[in-house]
Amino acid sequence: QSALTQPASVSGSPGQSITISCTGTTSDVGGYNFVSWYQQHPGKAPKLMIYDVSNRPSGVSNRFSGSKSGNTASLTISGLHAEDEADYYCRSYSSSNTPVVFGGGTKVTVL
Amino acid sequence: EVQLVESGGGLVKPGGSLRLSCSASGFIFSHYSMNWVRQAPGKGLEWVSSIGSTGSYIYYADSVKGRFTISRDNAKNSLYLQMNSLRAADTAVYYCVRDHPPGDRFGRDTFDIWGQGTMVTVSS
């Protein structure tokens, strides 16, 4: 069981927007702004998409955005493209037993 | 080009040992904390271990504590993971991952660069 809770799957049609949630506690997501999101295509290494809740690394499309409210962080993909179909993972700093926690992952399907 | 290349994976019997290596290039390795993250077949990402830029701090996931040892050699731009008493549950792709930003952030950071991964299979 992962420390952070994500929906198993989210789907949308091309051009639509979708949002993936990542729910933790006040010891991780809710207490710190060290939340990041990773995209992983099958057979590939994960790729950083959002860091520190809402910052986009250079080269990442501005269709990807991040936010946080309370103990839940969110990743929004606007204007869905076929190539956005992938698994997405959230990650947070945690002040509890271990310093790094991941979400269980969300499979995004473009219909 | 910033790059991380893992090696050392393979097939090992339960109870056996394996040492993974990660060779870094394209950046000042000694400035960055480093990590190992694994992914079992068909499963999600699992953080395994972190080490500070000079080895000043080391953390382990509970699932590997006492069996795995992370280390680094800044002169060789290399990160290592010594894995002992291996179990079937340790079967996974192991990724070498760089922290961002540079410095010792004790987990208050992000993982910005990932290697391609090396597969470890524990089976009799």
C-alpha cells in the first residue's frame, strides 16, 4: 500500500482536460511544498513533469500544471494529446519514518 | 549531456547478493544527493535509499533496511547499491536518480534525472 493515494486510472478525449489527485497527510503533502509529478511511458524511465507543487522544468509543455489544497496535490493536463497516455506518479517529502513517499500511480488513457 | 547509467543487474538466487553501480556524467556528481528507486514488474515506483552529496546522510526504506547498503565514490562519479539477503520481493528494475537542487536537502527536493534502469531478478 502506497503512502500517497492516487486514482488507479483517469481517461479523457483528445483536447479535454483531466486532473489526477494525490492525497497524503499533514506529514507529507499537506505539510510541505515538496511535491513532484513524474510521467512514465511503458518500458521507459520516469520523467519529471512538475516539481515543488507547481513548477515546470524546462522543456515540459505548459499543458501540464500542478497545484495543492490541504493534503491533496493535483496534476492537470490540459488539451490532452495522444502522447500524454502514460502512467503518472506523485512524490512528496515526508517528515515521518522515511523522507520520500510515492503515490501508487495513475494510468492515463486518451480515448 | 547529463546522464546516469546503471549496471550490475541480473539473475540471483534467494539469499544471494548483488552490487549495482551507477555511473554519472555531464554534471558535478559530488554536488548532488543521489537515490535508488525500484519498480517491480507491473507495479509502481518505490523509493529504496538516499545518500547525501558527501555521504553525510543515508536513508533506507523499511523494506530494505539491514540488507541493502548505499554508497558513493565522488572521485569516480559513481553510486552503488550493495544488496544482500535478496528475496523474490526485491525483483524489480532499479533506477539511479539524481536529486534537485544540488546540496543536501534530506528529501526536501525532487528527482530530476533518472537512469534507464537495471533489472534485478531474484529466483531459484
